[in-house]
Amino acid sequence: MLVVGLIVVSAVIVFLAFAGQDDAVLGGPGDPLGTGPDGLGALRLMIEETGGSASLDVAVPDDQDIAILATTAYVDVFAEFEDRPDETEANYQPIVEWVRAGGVLVTGLEVPGGPSSGDVRVDTDEEIPRGTCDVDTIDGVDRTRPREHTPVVVDPQDRSCFGDGATAVLVERRVGSGRMVRLAGLGVFSNRALDDADNGALAARVLDLGVGPVSYT
């Protein structure tokens, strides 16, 4: 718990470094260089402050054990307009195979073979308690504040936390030898939210900060 406490202090420091910034030019939502409220610049600095390294623009993780998928670049958005088969699943295949080989993918997006979003988007500033929780890797994290989010559906093979066992803010699924950790939105780790509730500690647990490198893909 001491390590997590130090990481939370680090989260506060990097949050303060970004407080008040709203740079629409430098990065955007989910961007590890983003300094605006929805960017992930503070999370990247927190990774580095705890001795890790954040590799940017990694198409498919290689040496990393953990990767954050924050981009929709793998979604074939032009298939319908070009009247051809959708290649989204094929685009994701190298990443899914990396997970099957033992990688841990953390994302707020739909990934083939991973947990799916529910149908109801929630817009709230309220904190959410652990509720039904059987994810042992986030022991000691008691509450989160995801702000706007879409709860993730919990299937029988999944583990979850911050929900009621049917939907949750965090859902974990074993895929081969690896894991997909699906969040109700990466906004929980955004610059404006990282210092809320136990969000910083949640990031530390989910990303295993201070242990190894993390890549963004």
C-alpha cells in the first residue's frame, strides 16, 4: 500500500502540473501528449514518474507487457462509404494475438473478443464504490469517479469491479494467456479526472506502475 500511496502523491503532482491547461492544439481526448482536460498527458507523466516508460505510437506492442489502447485508428470507418467489407476485426488481429500470448490490454474501446459496452451512457459527477468486485489486482482501491461513461457488460467468464455484477466500470477478461481490461471509458484516467476519488490508485493498479514499461497503441 505504501507504493500505491506514493503513486497517488505522484498523480496529484502531475495533475497540478496540468491544472488549468486547456490546450486544444496539443493533443486531444485519449492522447498521451494531450494537455487538455480529456488528454492523457498526466497519466503518461505518472508512468514516467514511477520509473516506467511510456512508448508512444506503438502499432503492436512488442517488449511491453501492458498496453493502453486509446485510439480508434484500427476501426475501418471508410468501409461503408467505399462499399467494401469491413476490415476492423482484421486490423485488431495483431493486438488480439499479442494479448493471447500473455499481454495485458487496457482500453475503453470495443476490441474483438473483449468485453462489450452496455447501451446506457451515464453522465454523473458522483463517485462509484467498489460494489461487486472480484478483481484481486485492484485491492485497496475503494472508489472511482469516471464522470461521463458507458458501463461495461459483465459476462459469466469475466471479473468486474465498481458495479453490480451485471454492468461495471471495470471488467477484466482472460484471453488466451493474457487479459483485456475494459474500462467504461478512458476518461477515468484523463487529465481532469486522474486526481478524483481513487482514480490515480486505480491507474497504478491496472497498469502495474513502477514494474515495467507501458505502451500506447
